[in-house]
Amino acid sequence: MVIIGIDAHKRSHTLVVCDAQGRKLAERTTGTSSRDHLGLLRWAARYGSERLWAVEDCRHLSRRTKRLMSDNAWTYTRNRALAELLTRNGIRHLLIPYRRPQVNGQVERFQPTLKREWALGHVYRSSETTAPRR
């Protein structure tokens, strides 16, 4: 499985593909048209059929979002405004199974990678230096 992190903006989207250990495999910047999105899906297919998408701040993309996966926190399950927003935009809300944090664990693990490599601009000399030491 790979994780594809997306930093979405009005005129461009930057994507980073990482393996399960958080090592960067590829990066791409694309436009925001439907044609660009279809090209992006073809590009992402190179990395296998098991892909986890992590989209940062996708409020302006809600028409294209089909599903939202969250944990079972009260913030998500009892939030009327969220439920109305999802219903209004035709977004299906999926909840991870109770006591199964591994379902969204890779997304949680990926967030520090996004912060370190995108927000802080940390550059690694090689892929070996990205792996945690044991």
C-alpha cells in the first residue's frame, strides 16, 4: 500500500507518494481541471491498486469528494453541521471500526511526514535517511 498526500490549491495540486514507512517515492504537481484529475488518477495507478489518499484542506474540493473516513469521535458522529454538509454534497461518511486504529494509522503516521517535508522543507540526502532507526 502507498499513501498519496495532496496539498490542494485553487490552481494546482501537489502530490507526494510515500510507502508504508513514510519514504517518498514520487512527487507531482498538476492542474485542477477534470482532465488534470483524470491524468492524476492514471499516474497514481502506477503505484498499485491499494492507495490511501490524504488530502490536506479540501474544503474547496467538496464536490469531487465521494467519501469521508473518520474515527468514531463524538465530533464526527454527532455533528449536525458536518452531517448536513456531507449530505448536501453527496459525500458518504465512513467510520472506522471500533478498536481498529490500524485502519487510519497510516494516515496518522503520514501527517508528520507531510509537515516535515512540505511545511518545513526538510530534504533528505537519500531514501535510507528517511527510515526510522531501530
